[in-house]
Amino acid sequence: MLNKLYDWVDERLDITPIWRDIADHEVPEHVNPAHHFSAFVYCFGGLTFFITVIQILSGMFLTMYYVPDIENAWQSVYYLQNEVAFGEIVRGMHHWGASLVVVMIFLHTLRVFFTGSYKKPRELNWVVGVMLFGVILGLSFTGYLLPWDMKALFATKVGIEIAASVPVIGESIKILLAGDSTILGAQTLTRFFAIHVFFLPAALLGLLAAHFIMIRRQGISGPL
Amino acid sequence: MSNNRVSRRQFLGYTLTGVGGFMAAGMLMPMVRFAVDPILQQHEGGDFVLTDQAVADITEEPVRVDFAFEQVDAWYTSEVTNSAWVYKEGDKLIALSPVCKHLGCTVNWAGDTENPTQFFCPCHAGRYEKNGQNIAGTPPLGPLDEYEVRDQDGFVAIGAVRDNTLV
Ligand code: HEM
Ligand code: FES
């Protein structure tokens, strides 16, 4: 049944070469944990991507109940966690995934560093990787404010004060982030929400695409 | 051993699809159940709400009776006001919902001067008899809903809404 459907589409659109080009590659021996167990370090990039997919999916579902408004944000998070079926699980995926994705991207970066994979010709992909790291940290920072509890509020105060300590432009960065020169409130929450669910995910997807296209072009780096 | 042996490639294909499908389902099931929760939530029927309309003042002519109650909308609780068209049939109190059964506008008693003994919906000129029966040839497809209603110490109390029992 499925095979027939596939053949019907393939006959008309010739889709086989497309997915072969993306998916059909031999795994080199030096990155295959079945050959050398220590090759598991090559899994961290894939694991980072896997958790990023979970973050995007669980985040999309959370947005069905969450409201970025100071009167209702905390209430809506409380409601979605305690009153909606599986709310604890879906919020839990996003909450724990947010920490895990940082751990994974860090381990992936260490692997690339210690295998020297950032060297010529892969310098550009290292640069994109550092930007991805920045975007993920940005998502973590902006997401952390959204539950609008005490921890979120004061963590963001501290974060914004750190940004404000930048010489010369610090004060402007602070106002740009908080949306007000003195208050961390209504406008901060809406900004952080917009950045968290639109701006940074868009940047993340663009950078991921660049990252993967470069990997396809250059292949995985050779054995040590 | 049968003749069509499962090759190593087939075996790995089946196993990986199975395990992968199981993992994907484990991820997606909670999220989908979370999203469809509003469909599956139970709603208990509302309590009777006391109005300040004296039962003694109700006649055979429908009058609009407003009633306010606390509405819990997920994390937002607020006081909302609804209304009912209340009249007496003999000694029996009757309360009809003002929500038009065409597309949900609000009907008025005698809203159309040409039909002073009918309910009238201004949106698409839907009309109903006094007992809520929709008039054939106008847009509504069913009769107006009915509220449970009772006399509580001389005042009208309005309860849950249900299908019309008069027509
Ligand atoms: C790598 C990507 C992401 C990371 C690292 C991340 C991180 C976070 C963090 C740390 C929180 C606070 C959670 C808590 O304290 O329980 C949060 C909340 C939230 N995130 Fe994300 N996020 C990511 C992607 C997304 C995406 C793509 C969306 C939506 C399209 C999203 C929507 C939300 C929403 C609505 C909340 C508030 C609900 C809550 O606090 O549980 N996130 N995020
Ligand atoms: S909504 Fe009442 S007639 Fe259309």
C-alpha cells in the first residue's frame, strides 16, 4: 500500500534521488560506535538536533495555552501544567530539554574542538556553530522569563543588568531588552516572548540549514 | 526454516522502524493529548442563578431577565451577564434562551413590528413562535433552547440550558 503510493509519486516526481542524496551515506568506521565505542562522541551533534526538535514541538504546543501578559502568564502556566492533560509532561519536556540542549551543544562543541574538526576547510562551519550556540543561549535566557514567577523575574533582572554593564551602549541594550528604562514588566514579557518564539527560532532554523548544508558539502572530518 | 528468510537488512529495517515509531509516538502522544484536552474536558451543569425579577410580575408576555454568574474560563474568572426570555404559561414559568439557532445572534421578543407575537433575530430575519418554535421559511433550523427555571422565594432563578421541551 505505502510502497504503491511511493511508486506513484516517484514515477511522476522522481523523488528517490532527493532523499538518497540526503540520507543514503555510509557511516565512516571512525565515527561508528559499533567499531570503536569511543566514537559515541560523534553522536552529540545529532542529539543536539534531536532535542532542538523536541523544544520546537513542545514549545509550539505550550503556546496553545500560554499568554505573554503579566496578569495572566503565571496563571496560564499554572493552568497548563496542573489542569490540562499531560501538561506536566509537555512543560517538563520543554523545561528539562532547555537545559539538556545546552549540555549537548556544549559536548558537541568539545568533540569538534578536540578532534580538530574546526580546521581548514571547516572554519566557516565552526563560526556558524558558535552562532548556533549563541542563539540557543538566547532562547534559554528569553524562555526563562516566560513563566513569570519570582525566579524568572530576578534571573532576568540580573541578566539585563549584566547586559547593561557593557561599556557605552550598555544602557541602550538594557532599554532595548526590557522595553522600558526602569521597569521590568509588561513590555519586557511581550518582547521576550516575541524573541523566544519568533525571532530566535527563525534564526535557529536558518543557521541549522547552513550548518547541515556545509556538512553535506564537506563530509565529516577524518579520523585522528 | 522457511524459504523466505529475513535478511539482516530487512531485520534491521523492521527493528529500527519499530523502535523509531515507538519513540516518536512516546514524544507525540502527550503533546497531542495536551492539545485536544478542551474537547475531552467535562463540564458540570451550572447551578441556579437567582435574578431580581419577581415571579409575581411575570405575565404571559415574555420579558427579558438578566442574570449574572461567575464564569471560569481556564485561568480567567469573570462575572458575565446572560439573559433569558421569561413568561408564564398558566402557573408554569418558562425561560427561553435568546441565542438564535441559525448562527448565534440574539433574538428579541416582538423585535419585528410586523410580527409582534414572535421572537425576531435581526441578523438574518429569523423568527420564532412564543414557545421557541422556529418559523418555517426563516433561516433558523431548530427551536430556541430552554433554561431550567424555578421560583425561589418569589424570585426567578435560572439554571442550565437544555433542548426545548415545549415544541
Ligand atoms: C532550542 C530551543 C529552545 C530553548 C532552549 C527554550 C528554552 C525555554 C526555557 C528555559 C523556558 C522556561 C521553561 C521553564 O522554566 O519551565 C521556555 C519556556 C517557553 N518556551 Fe521555549 N525554548 C526553545 C524553543 C521554543 C520554541 C521554538 C517555542 C515556540 C514556538 C517555545 C515556546 C515557549 C513557551 C510558550 C514557553 C513558556 C511556557 C513555560 O514556561 O513552560 N520555545 N523555553
Ligand atoms: S443568526 Fe439569527 S437569523 Fe441568522
